[in-house]
Amino acid sequence: MSAAFDPTAPLTASGNLRRRRVVNRLAEGSANAAALLAVAVLGIVIASVAMRGAPALSLDFLTRTPPQFGGPGGGIAPAIVGTAIIVLLATAISVPIGVLVAIYLTELAGPRVVAAVRLALDLLNGLPSIVIGLFAFGLLVIGHGQSGFAGAVALSVIMVPLVARAAQEMLLLVPGTLRDAADALGVSRWRTIVGVVLPSALGGIVTGTVLAVARAAGETAPLFFTTSIFDNHVHWSPFGQALSNIPVMIFTLSEQADPYGYQRAWGAGLVLLTFILVANAVARSLAARSRAKMGVQ
Amino acid sequence: MTINGSELWEDERAPEVAAPRMRIRTSADILATQTERPRELPRQTVFDARDVSVSYGEKTAIAGVTLQIQRNVVTAIIGPSGCGKSTFLRSLNRMNDSVPGFRLGGQVLYHGHDLYGPGVDRVEVRRRIGMVFQKPNPFPKSIYDNVAWAPRNLGMRHELDERVERALRGAALWDEVKDRLKASALGLSGGQQQRLCIARATAIEPDVLLLDEPASALDPIATAAIEELMHTLKRRYTIVIVTHNMQQAARVADRTAFFSLEERGAERVGALIEEDATQTIFGRPRDSRTRDYVSGRFG
């Protein structure tokens, strides 16, 4: 047999090609459907939170304290302020540490140490957040009581590996020729890092930080142990008492038999979701800008 | 005087003596700067490399290099790819130190001090021995800050503006950038960026400038500007330039060192073949390998 087909036959499907075409369509179709599903889930979550949370939203909702004994009216100002303070404090703790770790990894450490530290960062990143909460509880809450500070420490444990890995990736993108240039000018290593390497990677480090903030702002488990028994007033100091915060408040409200509380929980969920989506969008545009800047190099 | 038949060189005496009589230079400016150089300047050895060998891990890059480099003279290092030109240059200001597995044998004396001796601070070495790289590598900062950054960090804040202007004028860049000092250095052309890098290196007034193929990434016009610049720079600085462009070496250098690969056992190792006045290297080299290389027979 020289040819398995008749070369002069019309070019329509023949043999097992029909079956193969069906299989091909099925495979393509399921891949498309899976991709659509992933987007749809996000869309449905956003839509349902927006639909149920939007009626609660008002200026009062953002600026007033909740009613003392449940019921209608009031707002979630203590939780917004509390989350802002806790996350800011966690950022203030984790960004210097994360950036220094990244500097150590890219500029100072030998290759073997780098592999070990990177593994440690990845493991830290994968730790269950409830365990991190337990850790902060044992370290700071037992004997001292809950505080916003303890919550911030717990969140910073989550943020450090995120910031460190993001900063490390960006520092690796800084061309070695810039370090050479600075080295050849008789400037000390640290000045080189602070004066040339860090500014070149600044955009990416900010991006990584914003993403870490967005992640930490939504964490609930670590805050249960550290800052969950709070009152209904706005507090500005992270020390001495637990700070109200959005994630824990949503959970607490959902546990109570108060329909107005459910309403507020949805509203708070929408506020949190909006913050996180906006932060992600900002981070993405910053990342694009800093990549463009590096691309010129 | 012997007429050796070379079109390029009329006189085979030392370059500083021959310079005023040379006719075959591309521009009158170059000729002028050559004649200006004070002849009574005493010969002073800046670098004294004694039996220098460099290896990276198991691989030996150069071996047995013995070479003296004189003050206020342009010394060119030429040779085929991979013969250790850049390695040798970078061991003159300890830029190789950060390469993993780097080891140096022999001695490099800088004004009599062992560059690799105990107590020598690399940062101080580079403060005195500046370097310009193959690819222009300005910082992603403004033109002004590129030049001002190192002086600021070294505590030379007094009359910083004047210092920046002097460095930019010295690098023949001032007129092109004086109206946009605050603009990003990344917006400059390749040739301008390389002159900015030279200004950056000279802003801290080093003793020596090492140039590692400074024009190989540039077009011919920018290259000509850099070469012309070197003739003015050598009045203030000792210059060592690595180039794989022989015409460039012939145009800018007073002395030329030819490196090539030598068989040493199973390895091919970079070695200094010959060092002499530039017109001797290009006109009547002693070594047949040099002759083959400069006449384009290999490499």
C-alpha cells in the first residue's frame, strides 16, 4: 500500500476525522468553559456583594459608629479606622524588614544561602493564617490582652514574605551594569544600594507592597486571636485595647440574630472588597509603569 | 630616520617625540593636542604589573603578564576575543573581586603600593582608578544627578554645580545638555550617554581612567567624539583603554600592548605578547604573532 488515502478524493472529512473533530471541539469547549467559569465566579462574588451591600452604603455608614444595641442606623467607622491603623502599622513593620531581606538576598548573600532563605520565605508565605494568629496570640496577647498592635504583628508576618519576594524580583531586574558603574566610582556598597539600586527598583517594590497590603487587609484568622473583642467606639491608639476591624466585624455581625447587622456586614464586605480591588488595580498600573521605566534601560 | 614604508608612521621613535611631526592624523585638533603636551614631564610608573595571572575557578584567564603603565600616557590593550584584555583591565581597579572564584597571582603595584595587599580598601582603589564600561550605563537619574551622585557621596559637596559643569565640559557634553540638566539621562543618545559616563567618572577627579571598549557600542561619529576626547583627557589622567578596534588603538594610544592566547599545557591562556610604542607595534612589531594580528591575518 503506497497511500492510505485516495489523493484524488474531494477534501471533505473522511475516515476517523469526524470522531477526531468531535473530541477536539469537546476539549476546546471545556477549556473555554473553565476559563469562563473562573471569571464568572469573580463576577458573581463581586455582583452579589455589591447588590446586597450597596443599600447599606451612605456617608453615615462610613463615618458613624454602630448603634450600641443593634438595630437600624449607624455605621462602621470604628472598623474602617481600626483596619486602616492595623494595616498601616503592619506595613510599617513588614516593609523595612521585607526590603532588607530582599537586599540581603540580591546584593549580599551567597547562592546557597539565597536558596535557603527563599525556601523559608515561601514556607512562611504558605503558613496557615490561623497558625500565625495563634503565634501572635501566644507571643503578645497572653498576659497583655488583645490589642491592635498584636493584630498588626500577626499581619506583618503574612506581609513580610510577600514584600520580600516582590522586592527581590524587582532588585534582580536592576541591571548589573548599574551596580558596576556605582562600584567603579569609589562609592561604598551601602550607598550604592541606597542611591542607585533601590531607586531603580522602587516602582516594583511599591507594587509588591500594595499587593501585600491588599492581601493583609482581608485576613481574618490572625485578627480573631489578637484583636476581636472590641467595643463600638473609634480608637486611634493600637495599644491597650482591641481595635475594631472590618473582617472580624463582618464575622461577628453575621453570627448575631440582627437583620440590620446582616445589612451592615454586607456593606462592610463591599467596602473591603472595593478597597482590595482598587489596591490591585493601582498595583498593576504601578507595575506596568515601572516595567516601562526599566525597559528603557 | 628610517623610512619603513608604512603609510601610517613616518617616524619610529618614541611617540611623544614623533607626535609633532606626524602628518597622518585625521584631524588638526588631535595634532594640536599632541603638540601641547609638555615634553619635560618625567616618566612616572602608575601601574607595575609583575607576573600577573588571573583565574576564575579552575580556568586560567591570563598568566605571566608583566607590564608597566606610565603616567599621562594613553595605553591601549588590543588582541583577539577571549585573550584576557578586559580581565587584565578589571584587575587594575579590582572590579574582578566580585566575580565568583576570582584569584590573582603575581603583583599589581599602583604607585608602588600592592593593589591586592592587606589593608587595601577596594572602595578607595576605585575612588582613584575610575572606569568606563563597554555599554553606556548611566543611572536612571537626571543628567545632573548622574554626574553629581559620586561627588556627593564622597563628601565633595563644595561648589558641586561647578564640579558638574567642569566634568561635563571635560567630556565635551556641556553644550549639548546645559539646558536640560534635570532631564533623564536615559533620554540621551548612546554616544552622549557614554560621554556622560566619562563625565561621571571624571567628576571625582580620579588618577586613572580605565576604558573597557568604550566605543564598541557606538556609531562612527560618536566613536570619533570619544576618541577626540581621549586626547584632551590624557593631559589630566592616565588612560588605559581596551579595544578590539586596531585603528582606534593606532589613533588614540601612545603605547600599545598586544595580548593573545598561548598554549600552556592543555589550556589556552591569555598572555601579553608585546608592549611598545604604538607605531612600533603597528609598524615593526618584534613578534610575528603581533605582525599577523595587526596586519589582519588573524583575529
